[in-house]
Amino acid sequence: MMNREQVLEKTIERCRENHIIIPTYKQMRHPELIPAKIKEKLKNIGLWDLNSLNLFRISWKNEPVHFGGGFGGVNYIEFPPELTGVKARIVMLIGKYFPTGAHKVGATFGPLVEKLIDGRFDPTRQKALWPSTGNYCRGGAYDSYLLGCKAIAVLPEGMSRERFEWLKKVGSEIYATPGTESNVKEIYDKVKALLQERGDEIVNLNQFAEFGNPMWHYAVTGPAMEEVFSHLKNEAGKFAGVFLTQGSAGTLGSTDYLREVFPQLKVCAGEALQCPTLLQNGYGEHRIEGIGDKHVPWVHNIKNMDMVAGIDDNPNIRLMRLFNEEKGKEYLRDTLGLTPEFVDRLSLLGISSIANLMGSIKLAKYYEMDENDFVFTVATDSMEMYQSRLEEERLANGEFSTTDAAVSLEADLMELSIDYMQELSYYDKRRIHNLKYFTWVEQQGKTVEELNAQWYDDNYWKNKYNMVEEWDRKIEEFNRKTGVINEYL
């Protein structure tokens, strides 16, 4: 069996043959640091193209075009109070302009790259296994291809048709597990079976346990929010809060960074009301694709939370129609008075992104925030991956009318209330943290000692995130060894 050094030599050779350069976290955060010759090459490459130079487009700052774009400011959308019903300024970072149309190419970057440049993954014989409820396995399959690796995607059979079609296009091996968004354990069961059947041919890159997932958001997403706030704020402006659905808890890693810069901010983690794990240790099924549930991710720093909130999936789906059906858009333009340009941009919100908007409104209402308070959230993906869901709603409930639009705006946005929200005490957080035991210690082989360290050791999370600069150093060293970067300097 080969040691790490031997595996690393094979990886270096593979990347040299495939002309692969790996970007640093610093370059993803500050694209102006990318070599000019790489930027020049990107002018002839599409955003979704299977070209390894698109690794440099794992950034919130891509020019919002589908082909040949450069880099600019952070892509975001600010929602007017006419739509939210609150005075607080709600700002959402936009994920559509990442390769694959979702920011999960960032969440999957760290887990795979760390193993590649450390000699813990052999791209010549091993496959990267991406267990997911949707976008994570898409991001993983894409990054795998760009990095010269083969991928396996495991996701619920009930996820949108577009996800499966796209995975086939990039040549991923696909396993559909029973159930829908809420059936995470069934994914784990399939992963366990695959690992038993195929041994070390497979490397499991579980987003719920890989610290490279939240580390990317700590290093890139948190600073992107800070940058937008600095651009938008007035003298009295306050970075007041962040709302994010829990999902893998990767994006919530951004709040560990933001807490360092804005200690007084409020962080609220959301989940589907129909599956209230954080709120009620509960169970169930829901339709908010992209957020996962029935367990607490290993990488979720519960101590950094201030609040949890349940989001009802029925209003969520109605808002999907309000924002995307012709009668809904017409109502928002002609009756509510929103500009056509803004209304067109609402398609930048996928289903979980709409849940993030709803949760941000609830957070602003709970703390009675005013026009000087900024609440940040993200749009993981856009409606590009959910057109089949619109078709299903039309078949099930008929055409969307002007009356439907008026009712949805009033009931699903203006009347959003602060029900199903819990401000967390020390022991509330402890209760949620303890839920990790049942998934991770009993089922996934983690230790009680590390579980306790996550809670009691103040340096546990700091040490995880402080690795960013070390990984950048290792990436730069790896690139020097392949020699490919020399062509662009």
C-alpha cells in the first residue's frame, strides 16, 4: 500500500497532465489576486464549462454573465420594504453566478482539495463520494471533474429532476435513496453500504462532517457579507443579524467569522416547520429542497447561535409561484409598484433561498429592527434547478392567478409572524448540541471526547478556522510542484 508521499506524487502528476491549478482561499475571497493571464483565459470560457480554470470562479464576485465574465463586486440583492413588510434592510448574496449555479462548489472545494494536496486521496484509483440532498453532490461532482477525479453522488430519489439530469451529464455515478429532503439517514445507510462493498476505492466526503465545508464560508462568504455591508451602510448602519437555514451548517460557518467582526449580531438558524429538529427534537417531511434535517451536523457550532426558527413549507412554495409565475410577477410590478428589473431578479432565488428570505423577515420582526439594521442571508441557488417544481404545482393546483398573487403577498410575506421561533439560552444550545450524539457518536463513529471538546474547549472552533492560511500555503506549494502555474505568471 502506498504512503502519503507516493500518493501525493501521483496526484501532482495527474494535475500536471490535466493542466490543473488550484486557487487559494485568498484568491476566491479577492479575485483581483488571480494572475492576469488566467483572467484573460477565462474570457473564452463559459461559467458552467468543464474547464479546470473555472476553479478560479468559485467566488461571490463573478461577473453575472454565463460566458467569458471577469470579476467585480459581490453579487447580491437588497429587498425593498414594500416586499418584506419590515424596515430592516435585508440583503441576500446571490449564488447563481457560481459554476453549476450554486455556491456548493465552494462547500465541496475544501473537503476534496485538502485531501488531494495532503496525499489522502488518490485520483488515479479512488472516487469522491458526495452524500447530499441536492446541490452538494452537484458541486462535488463538478469540482471532482475539474480536479481530475471521479465522483459518486448519493441523493434522495424525490429531489428535482434537473439535479439528476445534470449529474448524468458530468458522468457522475448516481445512487438515488428512498424519500425526499428529510431522509438523510437513508443517505447515510447507502454510503455505509457502498463503503463496505468497495472499501478504500471510495473516499466519503460528508458535507455534514467535513470542516472544509464551513471553512470555505468562514474564509469567503463571511468576508463577502462584510464587504457588502461596508458598501451599503450609512453612518448609523448596524450589522444586526444573519439568517440561514441549517442544511449542512456549512454556510453558517460564515457567522463564526462575522461574530469576530460584529460581536453583537444575532444569528438565527432556520429549518422546515414540518421537520422541527432544532426546535422540538422532531421529525417529518417537507418540500424546502436544499436544507436537510432530522439531525444536527457535526460541523455546526451551536454555541454561536442566538435563535432557531421554523419556516412553513406551504407559504414557501406559494412564494415560489408568486416570484416566478407571470401573474405573480405582473402583480408585483403593476400593483405593488416594484420595478421590472427587480421583479425579474426574483428568479435568482431557489426554494431554500425563499426560505432564507422568510426567515430574515421573521428575525427582523422578532428583534424589532429598523432602517439602520442590516440582516444578511444567501441564495444558495436559483430557480434554474426547480422549473419542474413549478410544472408540478400547476398540475396539482391550477394556474396562478392575480388573486393568488395578492393572497400570497399578504399572507406569506406581510403577515409572517414570530411564531415558531426560540431565543436560545445556554441550556437550549446545550440541548441542541447534545443531539449530535445520536447521529455522530452512535452511528458515524465520532467520539464523545470530541463532542465534549466542541462544547467546552473555547479553542476547538478557532483552531479549525485558523487552518485557512495553512491550507493556502499548502495549495501554493502544491501548485509550485506541478509547475502549471508558471505558464500564467
